[in-house]
Amino acid sequence: MKKELLTGLAWGGGIVLLALAASFARDQGHIDQDSVLRIVIGMNGLMIAFYGNRAPKVVAPTACAQRIARVSGWAFVLSGLLYAALWAFAPIPVAIWLGTAAVATGMVVTLGYCLWARARLAAERRPRA
């Protein structure tokens, strides 16, 4: 538990330091406001991908939970990387809409798989007539 908390605090602190550094660079005239926005928001996508990569590595109590962790991990790694890439390269209005859609798709895939796995498990437990 302590390791997860420290990891979260490190990510949060890193994003704050990156935002401060980007703001300083903007104030010095090295980058513009759009670059600051892209850098800071793009880091959120990398954080989503990082946690998606960690999800399958967490100990799960059952095989079903392990499968769900793998699917959700892949969904969030891909959606987080797509989010970060959109914020790095796409026009900002496109990055907002498609980036949000990418992360929402990762969430829907995870939720859908959870519901499907739950229904499948319930069907397996039902007595056959």
C-alpha cells in the first residue's frame, strides 16, 4: 500500500513540477501557451498508460479477476498512449474530443468486459436442468 501511495505522489509531484517548468519556459519566451497545455495535459495520458501497465501486475484473487486486470490494463495503456499522442500532435480541439473519446472507450471496454465476465460466471454457477 505504501509503494502505491508513493508512486501516486511521485506522479502528482512530477506533473506539478513539469507544469511549473513549462510555465517558467513560457514566461521566458521559449515556448507558447499551447505548448504548455499540450505538455501538461499529455502527461495525464502517460499517467493513464502507466497505471494501465501496472494493473495486470497487481495480485488478483481469482483467475477471472486476473483476466479483467489484463483487459483493463490493455484498454488503459492503449487509450492513455492515444490520448498523449493526440495532445502532442493533433490540433487542440481535436485532441480534446478524440482524447476524451479514447479514455472513455478504455473505460467502456473495461466496464463491458467486467459485466460480460460477471454474466458468464453467473451462467456457469447456475444449475443445469
